[in-house]
Amino acid sequence: EPEVTQTPSHQVTQMGQEVILRCVPISNHLYFYWYRQILGQKVEFLVSFYNNEISEKSEIFDDQFSVERPDGSNFTLKIRSTKLEDSAMYFCASSEAGVTEAFFGQGTRLTVV
Amino acid sequence: AQTVTQSQPEMSVQEAETVTLSCTYDTSENNYYLFWYKQPPSRQMILVIRQEAYKQQNATENRFSVNFQKAAKSFSLKISDSQLGDTAMYFCAFHRNNNDMRFGAGTRLTVKP
């Protein structure tokens, strides 16, 4: 069964460093999303991506964040100059169409120290 | 803005019993989709059930069913014959066309033997 794959599963980084979280969406899906979940809290929308551009982003997704689909299969989330409060679980998701269910990856646990 | 409210932070149920998780949402849209996702301790996000707003019939998936009240903007999840493996966080989610999916704060369900 096709699935969304995220790497790494766990990333530890020093405050101020840049991190890139990687995702391989399901191959025939056209819509891609990043969400984050601070431990014990709700799942928060960051950004949606369609047709090689951002279609919507939340207030959390500021200039510190960027997304890219560099090669037609990977979908990356870059966090520049990480802060302690960026520590969270980051989920990538993809969907076939804009309103079908999103399939989630296993998540990347980011720890900023 | 779309908001999703889950008013029960925690619930518990005896194995084999039935439990209902509540969800309300706020939107001015007429066409949208609603989902329930399950997040077990592994923290993976797993789709449980989906409901298209234009369908009057309540969705059912084996032991899981919803009570969708469009006028009241209510979307509750009923789990019948609860099993120990149903223990998880359950998130209600709202998705409108080509945009982000918004999640409720979640309900932690514990199934007791």
C-alpha cells in the first residue's frame, strides 16, 4: 500500500541551526501539507502546496520556514535558525485532490537544544 | 476562519462498550469534508472515517460511525464494541476545497479492560 515517507524520524539540532525535513508523498498525489504537533498539543497546520507553489499558509509559517519540491518526488520543509519552541513533531501529508483525505507520514520528531 | 472544537479532552470506556466523541465546527462554507483521525502512541495519524458535507447519510466504517448534523455543525464519532487497540488520541478535522485541514484539540480515549 502506498504511503507517505518522512526522514529522518528524529532530528536533534542546536538552536540557531538550519534543518531540512524531508517527505516523499504518495506518487499520484497533487496536494502536499506540513503540520506540526507540539508534544501533548493539537495538530497545527503550517502550509499547503499545490502546482509547485504555496496555496495557503498559517500564521505560524513565517519567514523562518520555507517549502520546496526540488525534484518532483521530494517535498521538504526548511526551518532556518531554529528556536527552542520549534521542537515538535512535524507531519507531512499528501492528498490526491484538494478535498480527499490526507495521508500522513510517520512524522519527524525535531528537538532543538 | 474555520474552527474545530472537541470539548472532551479525555474519555474512557470499558472494553466492548460504546463511546461517542463530540466535535463541533464553525464555517460559512457549504461544501466541505469532515474527518476523524486516530493517533495511537506511535503518533502516526490514521484516518478513521470521512464524511462529505453534501451527503445526508452518516458515514459508517465497521465499528465506527458518525452522527453528522450539518445544521448544528456537529460531527460526533461513535465507536461500538470498543477494543483495547482503540486507545488513542482522536482528532476531528475539517477540510474545505483546496485548502488546509484544520484539526480540533483532540480527545484522549482510553479503553479499559
